[in-house]
Amino acid sequence: MGSTWSVLAPLKGLGEDVYIIGGEPHAASMAGTFPQESREDISAAESAGLGFHSCSYLKLFVGEVVRDKIAIPDGTIKEGYPKPDLIWTTHLCSQHSKWYQEVSRRLGGIPMYPIDMIGGGNAEKDPKIVNYVCDQIEEGIGWLERVTGREFSNELFIKAARNEIKCLVLWGNICALNRHAPAPLDERRLIALFPPAMVDRTTDETVRIYEALFEEVKHMVETGQTVAPDQRFRIVYFGIAHTYGHPEMARILRDAGAEIVASVYTFGTAGNFRGIVNGKWSWDPLDPAWVDELDLSTRRKAITELVKIVLGWPTWQGVRSYWALESMARAMITEYKADGLLLAPSRSCETDFRNGYVGMQRIFKGEIPTVEYDSDQVDVRKMDLPGAQRKTELFVHLMEAHKTRSA
Amino acid sequence: MTKKGSDAIIERFRHITENPPEYAKSLQAKGQLLAGYMCTHVPEEILYAAGIVPVRILSSHVSQAMTRSYMHETYCSFSHDCAYQGLAHNYDFLDLIVTSSSCIHMGEAFNVWVRFAGFQDKSFLIPYPHIIQTKPAAGFMVASFGEFKQFIEKFVKKSVTDEDLERAIRVYNHTRRLLKRLWEFLRSDNPPITGPEVATVTLASQVMDKQECNQMLEQLVQSLEAKPGKGPSGVRLMVTGGACDDLGIFDLIEHLNDRASLIFIDSCTATRYFWFEVPEGKPDKLQALAEGYISRIPCPAKDNVPGTGEKKRFRFIQQFIEDFKPDGVVFLYQRFCSPQPMDVVALKPILDKLGIPSTELELDTTVPVTQFRTQLEALVEIITRVVPLE
């Protein structure tokens, strides 16, 4: 169990029978599949003492532990929360590792290993940071052996590491195809297609899924196909995937012929790109063939390449670096020929998904139609739906006016 | 009437906490270089060794209207208020602003200064581990402090020698020992100084030149040692939580219907600021600084022992409970703070086991005095009913 923002391949060095419950994907899929249960989970966590303003993914997750049941996306709810053997996670924000401390405590003291991914703009190019994270993972592997009593297999780990890197690179390539007009995929399809890369990107099966998807989307581009034919306005979106829980928001845009064609959340949480090049962000994808040539011949080499790729995730880069976040937005607007920038900070996520965007609205509003409204990833109580709808309508009018003026 | 002895010294400290920019400007008028810092994880010794006085940026307790269009409203009021100090140009005279990567809220307050308050070219962010109890974290801190030292050397255009660092370490350790001595007066049932007074002095020390601060602290401790107690403690209350520079809350604790005494504060504006020492006389000064800062009472945002997920701060809290013998605990934290409530939920069962009642107060820009008073009086009533005071 743990955060899927972690480097996952080390877990696979323990054997092929390791299965992962990832915090955010589990909470997100529960909110989509069982909205009512999710509300009760959040309430249960609050009744058990967790703060009203805490992360709603966290509360939904802990709520299941409190209620001693777990929901599964196939539509079943199982009584009795499954006790994991260990927790392998990261320290992403000030709540993230506290999340699993609380889960561990409530489940009677599950051994846990948090990794400090001290990210932020360009971190993957800073040897001091890369070595620091690598050293923690090396120590973590020793811990995994001690806790499980299993011998760590470098062979299995290296195979999983290459798969993990490959998936992230393939997803970046798939996203990059949305630069075409019309963009082949919309945000809702991207949200639906990225969970395998989040939940377990270390397997051959996941690599095959994304290789096939890449070919399919390339074909869509070549033949001018798209899942959303009316793309009068192309939107760049910065925020967590709240349109998943609130389809009415996506509908307002769609009715006006506006589509989200690029978002830091779907692109950046499970995808890698060139990143900062000569001081500026580039959303150019990395060549998948590059992954096949990577030298992963030793444990340390494999750890190092993995750490560089994970630290290079746009979301890691933006969490603690306002300048990287701004540079990403500027590049995304240009490269994806956006007509508007939609910012939706989440009220219960304290990372870039909340604050960076307030400053960004201030910076971008003079350059491109920009609207910002509050959302929340899974707690519907915190979403001002009518207000957000009004702002979205205003956003469409702004883009229309901007287009008319430019014509 | 003019105050004398310890009261006069405390008054001077209080005056400094009431207007830190005024105090800082008085230092600058004497030619002193000044650096604002936003988090107590900044190794102040490096600045001090270079001849720069570190001045902690604290709140002004004014409306957040100005900061709302720069920072999301769901960031804590302390971070808003510190951001405000930059936007309102209350500290434009500073030579530098520095922080270390700590909680996200204070990081954003720093970003506001850098992006929107004119400090872009005179700022430094020290990368600082978030999980501190590891071997790799110590090495990372040494490297990170080394980069900070280089930046400072370039800024002051001179090298900072090991002797400079050792001197600064000793000055700071002296402050820490004196502050500790001051808090230890509160272990007694009849202390010569009150909790709010000690909190005031501790807060002032965070914005002061430590040489001057040490002189005043020495005089204060000396004078208190000869002074009789101010009267027996009432219900002994310990505060634990996040940054709180609103001294009015501590005064409130001592002015309830029933007699109550503030006897300890576990927060980064009080004991977490200084309850540690940096090893002296070590050959590698940056290594010594890393060791010292790792040994601090951990900030809840950085407290997670790999392997077990233990919160090391709880060990300190239990030790403080043993030493200072509180009758009750007040959880005092900033509204919207992320890590604090996650600690409260785990700390409450420990207090329950120890039979120590507690209450929670959420801080905002201004203090809801009546509500807090009601909650605190209820807590005191619970304590006096369950454990009658002699």
C-alpha cells in the first residue's frame, strides 16, 4: 500500500506476487464508482478526528479503514479492511506521509517506509537531490528485505524499472499527440486511460497497453479522428480531475464547442516529457526507443534512472516550484495552441493544485482568457457548483470575444 | 511607574515583539546587514557567521484582504500574514529573504515575497529534507548548507571561515541554553515569571541580534533567580501545536475565571525554536549544524521515522509532560494547517491514556477571544472537577 507517486519498481524486486493499493487512484475510483459511500467514508474520517480541511483523498481512504470495509471498482464492497504487509510511500506534501502514518496506526502498526522526494523545478538534474533520493531507495530495499524476509531480486527489479520508465514515456507520447487539431483525445478520455500508468506501471502488460494505445491514437491523428469533434476552443487545464465527479462542468464546455486538450494533471502525473531545456519548459515527448537503450545493468544504475524520471514528472516539478509551474503553463498554452486557460485549485489539496494557480491567474489573465474557480478532488461539499458553472460560462464568452477580436 | 529589574527587561523584550521592523531598522541604522527568514529550519548560524543578523518574519495580525489574490484562502493565516508583510512593503529594508523547504504554506508565503514583493534578486531557498531521521538526510543537509554558505559568501563578498561558524554556533547555543533555563522556571509550582512572559521573551529572541539578546537574557535569568515566586500555579496548561505569535492567547490562558497557568508551549514560535544544541568544537561545522538541526523537536511537517512511521515529536511531548506536569493540554494550531490536525488525532489517545484532558483551538488572523475563553474555561472546569486542586 502507498502512494503511486512513489517509485514502484523496488516493490517488484520482492517477487511477481506483489500487489499495490495506491492511495489517490483508489480514492478517485471510489468517488467515481460509489459517490454515496465516499461521502460516508469522508464523514467517518472526520468523526474519527481528521480535520475538515484535510485532503479529501486522504479522508476517503482513512474513512474506509475506520469503517473496516473496502470498495472495489467492480461494484462490490467487501467487509473487513485488508491489512497490507507494508506501506511504501513518499513525502509529497505536508499531509502525504501523515496519511499513511494514520493508516498504519489504525491498522495496528503496519511497517512503513516514506521516501523524501524533495522535488521542485529541475530537481532531476541536480546530482545532490538525485543522490539523496537514490540513497533512500537503496536503504529502502534493505528495509523491504528485512520486513518481508524475502531476498531482493535485482533481475526482477531492473525489468520492472524499465517497464516503469517505458510506461511514463509512452504516456507522454500519447498526450503529445493532442497537439494536433483536432486533438484526438479529450480530458475525460485521458482521465479514463491513465489509471494503469498510475496504479501499476511496472508490468509487461501495462507496457503493452500503452504501446497499443500509442499506435491507435497515432492512427486517429493520421486519419483526422477525434473523440470530440467540435473543438472551436482549445483549453489548457491546471487542476485535479474534478470534471470526473462533475460531468456537468465538462458539459458546459462541450456544448460551447470547447475541449480541454492538455492538462498538467493527466499529462504530468503519469507522463514524462523533455522538461526544462535551456531554462524553459518543453512538452516534447521522449523517444520510447531511448528507454530500451538505457543502461540499467546494476541496481544503482536502475535506481538512478528511475529517480531521474520520477523527479522529472511535471507534477513533482510544480509542487514546490512556482517558476516551473509557470513555465509549464506558458509552454502548454503555446505548444497546444490554447484559446483559454482554466485553473481549478482544489480546496483540500495543498500542493500546486491549490496555491500556484492563484498567482498564475494574476500572471496569465492579461495574456489569454483565464478563469479560476475552486474545486475539490472527491469532496462534493467543497465544490461551489453553481458558482463554477457561472464562471465556466463566462470563460466561454471570454474566449469567444478574444477570438472575435483576433479575427 | 517605571518598571525595574526583571520586569523592565521583559518590557523591553515585549516592546521588540510589538514592532520587529522598528527593532530591525535600528540595527540597520548602525550598519548591520539583515536577512529575513520564514522558517526555523534556516540555519541562522551561517548568516550570523557572515555578519548578517537573521530576523524572523512574523505576523502583523491585520486583514488578509490584500493577500487573497496572491495566496489561496485555504492557506493558514500565519502564512497569509507573513506574505502580507512583503506585499505591504513592511520589510523592504531587508538585505535578503531566505527560507528552507518546509511546509507548503510557508513556502508559498516566501514565493509571494519573491514573485510579487520585489525580492526576486535577493532571496535564497535552502533545500531541506522533509524526512529528517535518516542517514541520507544528514548528508543532503550538509551539501545544502554548503550551497547556502557559498551564496552568502558571494553576497557579503568574503569567505565564512570555520572560526566564524564556530563562534556563531557558540553564540546561538548560549541563547538556547538561556531560553531553556527561562522555561525551566515554569516547572516550579511558584515560578518568578509567568508563561506568557517567557513566551514573549522567546518570540523576541527570534528577531533579535543574539549578542544583545544574550546579554538581556543573562540579566533576566540572574534577576529571576533571586526573585520570589509570583504565587502558586493554578491549573497547569501546556500548549502544543503550530506557529502562534499572537501573545494575547497566552495572556488569555492566564486570565480565565478559574486560575490557570501556562507552563509550556511546544511550537516553532516557542520551544521548538531553540530546544536543541549544535555540537561545538566539531571539525566539520556544516556537519555539526546538520546534526544539531536533526536533533530538534521535529516539526509535524517533517516527522516520520522510516520503517515504523513513528512521530518522534510525541516522545518529546511525553517527556515534557513528565517534566512540566501539565493538568491539561491545549492543541493550538492554524486553521487550514495540514500536518497539525494529523498529529492531534494520534496524540489524543496518548493523552487519554495519561488521563490528561485536552481541547483544540484553531487560530485565524484575529483571535475569537470569547469562543476561546469559553473553550478554555470548559477545559479548566473539566480538570478541576476530575482532579480537585488542593
